[in-house]
Amino acid sequence: MRIAIYGRVSTDKQDTENQLIQLREFAPTQGWQIVREYVDVESGSKSDRPEFQRMFRDASQRRFDLVLFWALDRLSREGVLATLQHLNRLDSYGVGFRSYSEPYFDSCGVFKDAVIAIMATLAKQERVKRAERTKAGLAIARAKGKTLGRPRILRATTSDVTRLRASGKSYRQVARELGISLRSVQRLAVSESSPEMRP
């Protein structure tokens, strides 16, 4: 089986070599051939890691059959839902996965379906908790008298334009003050019957 190794550390003060040495030694014991290695020095809490993205591009082209990583948190620390989505994405490409230090995270093993089911349940709970936190935050904001949602759009009227023009403001200044376009100001001015208000 052709495999890829993925290693990650959060800062350049850490070293991926310990992970890689163990993974390189482990692969031949399983009869696996290492064809690619991907290493990121990035936080695992985001998915826009260069080598992580390159690994998925290569996986989509079936350049290897399985991804081996030292532990699941080396692959991703984005939370259960995002991690599950990454694993499902590999699966959709026909590429397996295996955690060296957590043998139950093995898409080729007997516990694959059980582990994925547990992760899916945890991901669902994560979504529910996130929704509950959002609702609680909104309730607290309302209790403090904060206005929620999109800001109200202020509707300018002909009388607004007339009043500001009478104070000596130009059409452009009126538009800026009312937060509308110059064309809108001119339309409102035209609707005024006085000829001097026409542009």
C-alpha cells in the first residue's frame, strides 16, 4: 500500500522529527511504502495549512492510498465536526487514514464504523452546544438593551433634502449627511415643486 505521512507542530520551537522517525519506522512493519511526506509548522486549529491543503489535493488524485499521522490532534485541532469532515473527505477520495498512537483511528480496522459513529455523535453535540451558546449570547445582549440584527436603513425624504439644502449644503454634502447617493438626493430634489431645487 502506498501511504503518505502527515506531521505537524504548532511552532518552529518544536520539532516534527520525532513524529516522522516513528512513522517512518512503523510504515514498513505494516508492509506500507511511503510515497509522500507533508509537514506543517502551523496551528492545528485552522485548515488553511499549506501542506495540509497539498495533502488533500494529492489525495483527490489518489497519489497514495492512506494517510498516516502520529495522533489525531496532529491532523487537526479544529474540533470534532471539522476533524470528522476531514476524515470523511479522505474517505470520499478512497484514501484511508491511520493514527499511529491511537490504533482505533484506523479506517482499515474493525472499529472504523464505530469510531466514525462516535465522532458523528460528538460533532452533533458540538453543533448543539454552539447553537445554545449563540442563543444565550443573544439573550444576554437583548437583556442589556442592545439592538440585534441588521442596522435599520434610514429613509431620506424630500423634506430632509429641502432642509439641508436650505442650510446652504451642496447636493454632495446632503448625500454624505443622509448616507445616500448623489443621484438619490437629486431625485428627491426634483420631486420638490420649486424650480430652484432641480439639479
